[in-house]
Amino acid sequence: MACQIEGRDTFLRVCFTPDTAFYRYGPLKSEPELEISEPVATLDYRPWPGAGRSIFEDVIFTNEGYRYGVFAGIDRMFDDETEDDHPTPRFGGVSVKRGEDTLADLACDRATVDFDWGEELFEAKQALGYSWNSVDRMWVELPD
């Protein structure tokens, strides 16, 4: 997922390899102000629950006592709706917290959101030996 933060000249980008997830925040075409990497195995990732108008997921990166909760999604169209009804169906943002305090809630400029939902991150967690428990909404490490 990538986007420009609404009302700012800063960009947010989250990507991953089979083993590592990356969070980058800062101005476009320069070094990020903040860059975090975290093993996919320990990444706090919540996949889409499979219902509702929006397909969405979120991940939480941690860094020096701060939590960066990034979310992204796509509003689905129903029945006779067209792209004219939803010209910017993608959305996203980041919430920054320290302890229980929310320090920032930053929304993406919807027109800039690049998010193509897929199962790659879900499958990467499974490949590392984890199973999603949809009742408790948490990942469970499978025994060897």
C-alpha cells in the first residue's frame, strides 16, 4: 500500500518480502523520515474478515514504544453501482499511538491510494507456520 497523506507532502508506504515487512513515511523522492522493518512472523496483521462493503486489512508496526497502525481498503460496488458512483474506492491511513494515547490519525488522499488487495501477506504468514483464528482474530503459531 502506498499513498500521499491528505493535506501533506508526505507519503506512506507499506510493503513486504516473504520474511520482512517494511513501513516507510516521509517526503516523496527523498529519504524517509521513518523506516521500520519487522519480521512477517511477528507482524501484527489482521486480514479482511470476509464481509461488508469494504475489503480492508491492517498491520501494526512497533518502534521504540510507538505503534503505527496502517490500514488500507477498497469500497466494493453493489448491484447497479458504477465507477461513477465510487470514483475513489481505495482508502487508507495510519494511526500513531504511544501507550493508550493516540498521537496522530492521518488519512490518505483517496485519489493517491495504491492498494490491490490480495492474499500474499496472509499466505506469507501461513508459510511461516501460522494459522489465522477468525473467531479470536489472532494468528496462532502451529506446532512443528
